[in-house]
Amino acid sequence: MKRRAFLRDTAGLLGASLAPSLPGVAPQQPGSPPGRKPNIVLIVADDLGYANMGSQGLKDIPTPHIDSLAKNGVRFTNAYVSCPVCSPTRAGLMTGRYQQRFGHEFNPGPAEQADGNFGLPLSEVTLADRLKTLGYSTGAVGKWHLGYRPEFHPQKRGFDEFFGFLGGAHPYFTAGSGNPILRGVEPVEEKEYLTEAFAREAGSFLDRRKNSPFFLYLAFNAVHAPMQAPERQLARFATLADPQRRTYAGMLGALDDAVGLVLAKLRQAGLEQNTLILFVSDNGGPTRVTTSRNDPLDGYKGQVLEGGIRVPFLMQWRGRLPAGRVYDRPVIALDIHPTVVAAAGGTLPANLDGVNLLPHVTGDQQDEPHQALYWRFGAQYAIRQGDWKLAKIAEEPPRLYNLARDIGESKDLAAVHPDKLRELEAAYSTWNRQLAAPRWGRPDRRGQPRLQQGVQKRARELE
Ligand code: CA
């Protein structure tokens, strides 16, 4: 049976296949009545590179709250996003589909320069749309970056509530900013450090919505530039000598505290057992700009090398998923949409590229979630098939890497394994033929669209 048909046919059975709870898993707590659909909390970090948490080897900045998700849930070591920059990745995340299928290939640039077409096409169904139809209350807090015009506003794309900003970047101290923070569609004056404000609003949403199934999409702009941290966090990291690293530590420290606040709220409400919590970054670190590290990976935000697209990804659901599991097979953020819909008891549509990861992480399903993963970002492209990866990142010929032996993409094997190179090229071409043309390009400095912007030698600060 074909994978999609299998998933479609089995999606409705998932709730049954996961019940009763795994051996050794505590029963549901008060506040989470039996039979209630799980709550969903999807936390997105911004520009948080692969190495940026204690559970992935970070030493100089503690991240205990983020790490607790790995300790109490599943940590993915081969998790990707579908683009090395912000907006396209979010389009894939929200739809469960490769965003190039509907022309959402590039960032738009700031609102005043963006192409008039920019916005997650209205033909696409978002994760919030689907959860609404399953009876969830839905809230978006933080960075949107999926359209500036009114028809693309979060509250037109399945969310009951929105607090945040529509663009791709925002200062953390917002007084005097010309890029408004919105509550719904109304600009508001925000006085708190933005990461703390988003945690406050997330807590408010949980307080108000905890009595029925909810979906909270919490998209921090931390740890994206600009480099701004609150004094209290800077004081924590006074021993870090490099001022850029110290500021970054303050930004990451604030993000980790914000995650801790959300987890504490869920715990206090007795909802932790019945809440599926996902944590993912939208792309790799722009290391020279922020110090966000990607090691041991090569490359940065904006590149289809591993450092641009392989990201931290954690999934906790204490009532259902094993604790402390490390999952090493390749997965992609496109999987979040179908995983969440399946957890909520919905039926998966046939046009998704992502797959439901729950049976894979419980061990019920042993095969690879994906035969191959693909990337196209202007002139750059890549495919991963098993341990092999083809990456075309510049004007030079495509490179071939074996990631099992060479996670840092240091040895180009194209000349050693020409047959494998041709095989991957052919598989990529088959996929590429299914894609649409980009609907917009990111404007250059003169405001002109740049559709062929693929080769990026420097990480961008503003997107
Ligand atoms: Ca980003």
C-alpha cells in the first residue's frame, strides 16, 4: 500500500492505537478529563542553530527548560526544516506541504518593500484551520511572517486570537518602534522585553482556554537579531567576556525562561499529561551575526548545507510518548502538521508531504518516515536519501556527502560515487518538476525582486 493511502486509512485509528497509555506512564491528572482531546502547544524559536541547547551539547548557556522537553519526551537528531530562512519554513510548517508547491519559496522583505503577492496563498489549509474544525480554540502569539495584508492575518487563517507582529524581525524593546505589536488587528504599546511579553500572553491564553482543547502557536522571534537582551539576563551571564556572546546568552536565557513559564502553567493546570508540546527552530543559526551555533554542522542560515536546515526539534507528550527517547531518522518540520492533526483525532488529507510521526517515535512503525527529503531555495537545492545528501549551493557542481560518516559535510564524494550522484539528481529532478514558480522574490536594496537569490555568502540580519 502506498504510504499516503496507508496514513490516510490509519489516521483515524491513531487515537485507538495509542491508547491505553504506555506502560509506566502516569495516568491523566485532574483537569484533563478522560477522553478529552490533547492540547497542542507548538513553540517555534527563530534562528536557533542545531547546537543551541544543553541537550545538543551547548556548554556556556544553560537551557534547562528547553532540555526538559528532551528529558521528558523525544529529541530528534536528524530534524530538518523545509527552507533555510524564516517565512518559507513557516509556510511549510503551517500547511504540512513543501511550500514551493504553492510558490512560497522566498522571504518577502519588509512590509514596505514586499511584493504585492506576498502571503501564504489562500488556497492552502493551515494547521489552525484543521484544528478549528476539530473543535479546538486556537491562539497565535509572536512572529507571523506569512502575510501583511488583511486577508493573510492569523485570525483569517484559523486562529481565534493573535498577539504579535506580522513581519520577519522585531526589536525586543519596542518603545518607539514603527513596526507595531498587534493584539488582534489593533496596535498596542508593549513595555516588556518582547520574549517576556510573548510568554505573558501565552500564559494568559492558557489561563483563559484551559477548560477545553486548545492549540497555542507560540512563535518567538528569539534568538533572531537584533542583539538585545534585558539587564536581568545580561547579569546572569556576566562571566562571558565576548559582549556579542553575552547578549546572545541573555536572549537565549530569556527564551528558555519563557518556555519554563509555559511548562509551569501547564503543570499547574494539571494539563501536562494531556498536552502535546513541540519545540522547533525555523532555520539554522546565522553564526556571524548572532553567535547562534550550528556545530558540528557546516553552513549557516540561508544555505542548504546542514547548518542552515538541520535544527533542534523536541516533542513531549507525557501521557503518550516515551521519555528520554532519541530519534535519529530524518524527519522534517512538514511532519508537525499531520502529527498534530493525527493526535487530535483528525483525518489526514492526501496532499500533505509531511507524515504522522507518532507511530514512529512510539516504535509501532519501524520504517523510515521519508524515502527522501528535498530542498529548493532559488539556485540552491538539495536532497537527502538515507545517509546520502546531494547539495548544490553555489555556481560549482553539486556536491555529494555521506552524512552518517561525515556530518560536517567536509568530504565531497561526487567524483567517488558518480552513480549515487546521478541517482539523487534524477530523484531531485522528479520532485522539482512538481513545483510551482516562486510567487514573489525578496526585494533587493533598490526594491526590485530577486528571484535568483540562491547563493548567499553572508547571513542576513533582517530576515
Ligand atoms: Ca528564522
